[in-house]
Amino acid sequence: MKRIVSIIGGINIDIKGIADSESIESDSHPGIIHFSSGGVARNIAENLSLLGLNVKLFGCIGDDEFGRLILKRTASAGVNSEGVIKTSAVSTSVYLSVANKNMDFHYAVNDTQRTSDLVTIDYIRNNSPVLKESNMIVLDTNLNAEALNEAVSFANENGIPVFVDVVSAEKSARVKEIDGHVDFLSVNKAEFRKLFGDGTVTPDISELAKEKTAKKYKVIILKKDKDGADALDIAAGRVHRFKPISTDAVEVNGAGDAFNAGFIFSILNDGSFNTAGKFGICASYFALQSLNSVSEKLTKESLMEVYNLYSHNES
């Protein structure tokens, strides 16, 4: 029987500008502009569906061309989007990023608040019969603090593991307002510093476990870009470290979401934290090879091939 994952959060169109040059000067640079279905929640949903899980997506899109494009792509991957709000009251959210030839990420602008505001406490409660069937609930901080807290409380009350991606340092404060327990918190280096202070990218797990702000998390997943990732097992006081797979990236947006999906896929198939981190690294490798925010080449079979090679090289 397929594991069921319910995912609530950001759904948007990604507009990616990639310059042909290595320059970081403020100027108009030749390059490419690529449109892709995106959003943290949506990207995780598509990745997990491609890996064979039963995925249900919740969030909000506008009744417009971008919204229809996103739904078509998401449905083609097998994601159940019946619970997504479709409205003419707002436009579909947009995420705009700019990078140079070296994939140095310079700036991003997210226009997501208007759709996120429609994902309310009542929306969470109205979908509770479907959410209750989940083997895991995945959330991102595109949700406002009230909706995020409601979803975590619901998961805790029903004994459902909950996974939260922090999305950005600017939105990290929303997880501080969570009253309940979070099984998995996924952050990048900037988000980690915002939440837990100016620690290094190899934090002292024994000291972190003592911090009041860290105690409500079972595992903190620290994604370190070109330096790989760590899984900080707060309860056990142990750190699992994962080296990256060396590759020339085509585009970097979506790699963190793919890591999350690989990690979740492994956990729901009874993998250890150590195994889950390896699957996360391997899934992110696929995202780095695609201009789209989710790789069209990702399947359970292709992921296993890369995982077996990665594990062999690590042993």
C-alpha cells in the first residue's frame, strides 16, 4: 500500500534568469529566462509523486494562465491537487531569481503573500478528514503563523509525523511561534543562523540540544549547498553528515526541495536518518541537472541507481 503524504504550502511559478557571463555587475546581461512550475510545497509534492508515493497537495493558486500551467504539470506527475484553492480573487504567486553563469545566486523576490493569506485555519480544518489519512504532513513557512500552528497541532493530536521546511530566513520567525512538536525541521545555513544564532555550519550538537528553541524538533536537517547536508538528531545528540555529489549544476533552485523529498521518501520506507540523508543528497543531484524546479528524470529506479553508486563510493 502506498504511503500517503499531505503537503500544504507554497505553489507558484518560478521565473529564473541565468546570465551567460560570470559578472556580478549591476547591468543588463545576456542569458536565458526560464519559466517553471514551482513553490516549495509543490516541488516536494511533485518529487514524491515521481518516487511513487500517494501525494495530496494543498495551497492556493489564481484562476489564471500560470495557475493552469502549474496544475497541468503537477497533475502529470500524479499529484492529487483536488484540495488546492483556485480563485480569481488573486493572481498565482511568482518567484523570481537571478544567477550568473557560475550559479552564484544573487537575489530572489517572492510575490506569494496574497495566495498564502487564503490558506487559513478554517481551510486546514475543512480538509482535516483528508489530512487525517496521512502517514506524514509536510508544511512550509509560506503559510502564515496561525495556519502553520494549526496544521502542526492537528498532526500532533493525530499522531502524524510532521515535516516543516523554513523556506527563507525572512520567514523563519514563523516556526518560532509553533507550539507543538516538529519531527523534522529543514533549514539552509541562513535560516539556521536566524533561528539558532551564529553557529558554524558544523554546530555542536550537545550545545544545540540544550537550547530551548531546539527542543521541540526531533531532527534538524541543515542543507549546506555545495558542502552537502547534516541531519542533527536532537533527541539522540548525534550528527549525521552527508557529502555532496560533485556536479556542474545547470540550475540550483529546487535542489533543497528535492533533498527534502528524498529524505521523506526514505523515512516513509523505514529508512534510518543516515539512509534518509543519502537519499536526499541523491534526489538533489537530479534537481541540479535540470532547468525545471523538479527534474523530469527523477524516478524511484533512477534514484536507486544513484543512491547505490553514492553509497558504494562513501563506504
